[in-house]
Amino acid sequence: MNPPPADTAPARPPRRRVHTRARLLAAAGELFLTVGFARTSIEDVCAAAGYTRGAFYSNFGSKEDLLLALFDDQAALRMTELEQLAAACEALPPQERARLLVEALLRVEPAETGWILLFLEFRLVAARTEALAEQVAAHDRTVARALADVLERALPELVPPGASAGQAAAVVLAAREGLLARTAAGGAVAEELLGATAAVLSGLLGPPS
């Protein structure tokens, strides 16, 4: 008996999976921002993206993994913007440059507000579950390493003597999240607190006057 013919169907190109992942992320991002993390199900994401649960689990292990992937994308975008700003204001006096860059690190643009509220919602949920808390901690470490790399390469003046870039990054990120939690509603009070925080941090992290 002759052996059955080999499967000659072409392998699914990797870009198909990349496209599927991107559509799932886009659909989830819109749902999470409008409905909230807790009220959005995997079925909701699949329906909005036009895929089955099988496609979802081929790309993500859970709804939490999907959300953390969205946060990773947002953090990467923020790092790119920061490096571009650092290059654009390279000719400024050191103190002015430090103040501008610290404020850029801390400021939340209107388009970001929903993401910040979503992250704060998720952090509170994760704090009650050990496994989720570790996932968030791992995300925090990844973002801190990325920011430390940016500080070392593009913003060395924001790493004070006696501290590492990793320590400076951890302080900036902690300050940013605390500031965001208190200024999510925006307004004059938020601007005042942002200005005060930027002034203090730029004085601590920036070059000596």
C-alpha cells in the first residue's frame, strides 16, 4: 500500500498570527476602556474581534495576560515618546531640560486617562490574588528595566550620584502612579500637584544647579 500523500498545504504565515493578535488587542483595548476589565469577558473580546476562543487561546493564556500585553504596548509607546523628547530638547540648559523631562514622565495626556484608570482597576484586582499580583510585579519590573535603559542612554542627568538607573526608574514610576491616582479627574488641582511633583523630582534627580 502506498503511503498517504504528505500534507502539502502551506504553513500559515506568521503574519497571520501577528494580525490575529493585533485584532484581539485592539478589540480588547476598546472594550476594557469603555466597559471595564471586570465586565469584559473573553467571549466579548472574541466577538468584537471576529475570532473564536481557540484563536484567543492560541495567543493569550487568559484575559489577564491580554490586558498585561496591552499595558506592555502602552509602556513601549511611552518610552519611545520620551526618547524623542530627550533628543528634541538636548540643547536646553541642564536644569530646564531636567524639569521638562521629569514633567513629561509624570504628565498624563487626556488620551491616556482611560488606560491609567484601567491599570489602577487591575492593580486592585490583582492585589487580592497572589498569582495575579506576581504577574503585575513582573510587568512592573519589565517597565522599570525599560525606563532604566532609556535613562542610561538618553537621560543620564536624571540618574543622581550614588543611585543606579534602575533605582531612579523605580522612583519615577512609583511617583507617576501615585500622582495619577490623585489626579485622574484633571483640573487645576491636578496641574498644581503635577507642577509640585515635577519641581521636587527634577530637583532630586536632575543635575546640580
